[in-house]
Amino acid sequence: MPLVTLKEVLAAAEAGGFAVGAFNANNLEIVQAIVEAAEAERSPVILQASQGALKYAGIKYIAALARVAAETSSVPVVLHLDHGTSFAQTMQCLRHGFTSVMFDGSGHVLEENIAATRRVVEVAQAMGASVEGELGKIGGTEDDISVDEREALLTDPQEARRFVEETEVDALAVAIGTAHGPYKGMPRLDFDRLAAIDRLTAVPLVLHGASGVPDDSICRAVALGVRKINIDTDLRQAFTGGVRRALLDGGSEYDPRKILGPAKEAMKAVVREKIRLFGCSGKA
């Protein structure tokens, strides 16, 4: 089927009380692993392109891979820009067929974040696309975006209400204690803050940096209104682990297909596990 919007899949998630997995993709094998896993689980899925993916593969390649994957799939697939850094970049992605964009204005003061995000929303709405905004800073590092742990700020519930009302975003990424990249210790999520944000806002909430978060915490976050959950590090680790095993077991193997194939299967297993955890298996 054709690519669908984030708003469409999150509306169904809101009605059904589950979350949809958003998985970062950088190449053919990762795209195939994500969509094939979603097919096997009969689940909607979100393909994300980060700053690193756009630099590595290019917008045209990412868009083409996602479009073909969606058209040959029978489950809803969203193509989403993850952590867009400028108005120009979000517009470029929309022109190349992205059905959803995240504009990350969390580095600005509230008023500037609202104004910049609202500008993206106005154009995206006219093009039939969805927008995810971010309020608060999520710690850790993702590609070339880094937030020092001491500077990571949790989302203020009252500011979240104002942000959603004035920007009219379709989804809101919140900072409640997660981080990008591998965790140094056990992540502690602020569920009271999450519950307050959910009460005060009328949009689906997004959890970034979910790789490594305990399953019970994920389930509790979903119960409190999280409808989109971002996974990247777990996929990277599955990919590299699969490649290492293939090289060690294969000895002098030099066929890329026999090296990348096991990595793809390892990623598929991770995606299927996350889909079941998020409650979206069988929801397509």
C-alpha cells in the first residue's frame, strides 16, 4: 500500500491503547528487516531517517527504499524524518515524499520553538503530512546531535499544553528520563510527569531513546499515553552482532549477502520483539 501519515497510525494507536514502533533505517537491509518484521506481525510501522541516515544514504535513496517497501507491503508504513534541524530540511524531506517530519526545536527557548514548529506545521498540513514536535531535551547522543546529561531538561507539563495548543502538532516527543544511545545505568522514567503531560495535552506522546528501557517501564509508558516509541540502538547492536557472527563463523567468506543476511535476520527478531512489547502486533 502507499505510504501513510503518522497521524493516521497514531490515531489508531490512541483508539486501541497501544504504541507503534519507529525504527531508524540507514540502508536496504535495515528497511527490509523492519518492514518484513511488521508484515510478519501484522503491525503498522514507522521507518525513520535520522541526520546520520540522510548524510549516509541521501534523501532520495531513503525515500525510494521506503516507498518500494510500503508499496510491496500490506501493512501501514510511515516515512518519518527524525530530529529535523531546520525548516529547509523538513521541506526537502516533504518534497521527496516523507509523510511525516519531526522538527526538533528543543534547543530554542519556548517561544522560538513554538514559532519555528508552527511554521513547519502550516506547510506540512497543506501537503497532507504529519508533524512531530519536541519539548524538553533528551540526553545522550544520536548521530551528530548531542545533549550533555547535565543539560538534559525534562518536559514541563504546563509548557507542553501551551506548545501543543499553539503549534497544532500531530505528536509530541517528551523528555521524561530516557536518553539516546546505550545507557550507563538503569534508566529511571518520570511517570508522574508523563501522566501530567498526557492529561494536559490532546495529542499522542512520543518516547525517544527507548532502546535499553526495561519492558515493564515501556508497558507503563504506553498505559500513560505514549503512542510512538523510537528504537535505534537496539537495531544497530543487532546488526553489528549479526555481522560479527557471520564473519567469525564464515571464516574466509567474502559474499556480502552471506554476511548481511544474518544481520538482517537479527534485526528482524528485534523488531518483532519490540512490536509485541508495544502492543501493536495484529493491529494492521
